[in-house]
Amino acid sequence: MNRQLSAHPSSVVMGSPANLQRAMDDDHVAEQSAIPRICTLKEAAEILRVQPEWLRERLAARKFAALKQGNRWAMTESQILGAIESMSTKVVIPDHLDPARNPMGLTRTSYRRRIRRQS
């Protein structure tokens, strides 16, 4: 069974509905492939919106997960998502803005003074 995969259904010789359906099935199978898309360092840097050199330094320092293709760095989509997750910060609500600790909505200075008086 030696079928040639077509790049696009329009590249199939028209006139044969079976050929057109087979080409569409081939394209559908390619979309559902378990093989992840691999991005070059430059593509990954564009997605992350950072300089390629900055990303290369982080990859060499093993700050982000990546793979090497020969002597070049590359990243899968899941590794890029992991890099985004590790670059993001968690929101921390200061004590004076936390409604559970500061139900009266005091300013930072008033909150500190009140805490000092209570201690």
C-alpha cells in the first residue's frame, strides 16, 4: 500500500471523488497526529516574545525544557507552554488590601499603625 500523501486536496487529480476523499482523509489524519509540532529557537522566541539569544541562554542553563536537534535548540508546543507557565508570576495581595485581614479598607500606613498598636 504505497500511497503518496498530498499536501492539499486541490493537488489531487479532479474527476475522481475517491481520490479527493482519500486526500481529505490524509489531511485529517495529519492534523490529529500524536507527533508534536517542533519549533525552532527563532520561532519559539517569537511565540514567547523574547530575544532568541535570551532564550538560548535560558535553554543552555536548563531553565526551560527543550530538545536539541544536532547542535540547535528546538521546543515543542508543550515545552513552550511550560516556559510561559514558568515565566508567569502569581498574584499576591498585600495584607493591607486583603479584605479578610483589613475589613475596614485602611490605607497601608493606617493598617501598619493599627497592627503596631494591637501588638
